[in-house]
Amino acid sequence: MKHNNETVERRYLTIPTELRAAEAESRTVIGSAAVFNVQTDLRWYKEQIDPAAFDEVLADANHDVVALYNHDPNLVLARRSSGTLKIWKEENKLMYQFEAPNTTAGNDLLESLNRGDIRSSSFAFEVSEQKWQFDEADDRNDLRTILKVSKLWDVSPVTFPAYEDTEVAKRSRPAKSEKPVFAESEVNARMRMLELENKL
């Protein structure tokens, strides 16, 4: 199924993608696609991923995910539905692992990993639940927490570790008119006060 570019977001990590070689000729590639509870500056706001954000995706055996080289759908490295891609949570990270295929893309990736030219990972996803904490003094300090990912499209060893898909990130933040007047803690306190008043 083709994804909607209006809703798909990509995130790039500076955490290295490793080539773990148990033997000299090992083709096992293992990387970190996401890190939980770590704030990242997206220029328009800050963002972090809740540790449970991928739980439903990981628990659904029919949720297909592909490993792509640089997010290129023509450069397929592995696929969850075929059993060639493994994805799991480990400590505070979303991990992935596959055996690099004996294809041009697979061989090029291994060569680049061995040379140290490829060191980063990325993932493409869609969000179904999120939470915002707003800083009225500076929008750039607004914090978006991704609570649930509805679709994990791909995990990818990538060339550039920067956040490049910033236009989608910009569209993901609520408009000024949608922001609450009070910070979240103030809103919760006022809600509790209203509840107490209603009980009296």
C-alpha cells in the first residue's frame, strides 16, 4: 500500500548503525532506528518518543516493515513479512537486524559500513497518538511526545544523520489557535478544581 506523504514522517539518528561481524565474512547488519525518552530539537519544537510508542506495531505479526537503503523503495534490504527483518525493543532503543542480501544494494551497504561511510539510521512512520507541552515564552521549546505509532513503514541505514524531513515535522505541530492558553500542568490543576467544585 502506498503511503501518504502528508502524514509520513522520517527521523534520523546520529547513533551509529553497526556491522557486527562474528566472522570476517559476516553479513549481519544491526542498528538502532529510534531512541526513547530523548528530546530532539526539530527547530520548530522539541520531540521525544514514548517507550510504548511501537508496542502495537511490534505485537502485530501482520504489520509489515521493510529495511531500505537511504529510504529508497528500489533498494530493499530485508522485509519483516518474509522473515528477513527482525525488529525489537532493547533498553531504550528500537533495534533492527537483517542479513545483507547478495544484491548491489546489500553489497554496497556492507562496503560502506566496513569503510565507516555509513554510520546512521532512520525510520519512516505515522503517528496516531501524541501529547504536547507548550512553552508560551518560546515556541521552539514546545515538546511533542509521540505516544503511539500507527504505521512503521521502514527502517533504513542512511548517509545523512540530520533531520531532513522538517517540512512534515513543521506540519505536525498544532496551529497557534489550537494551543491551550495555559501550560499543561495549569490546565490539569484547573480541571481538578472544577471537578471539586462540581462535587460540592
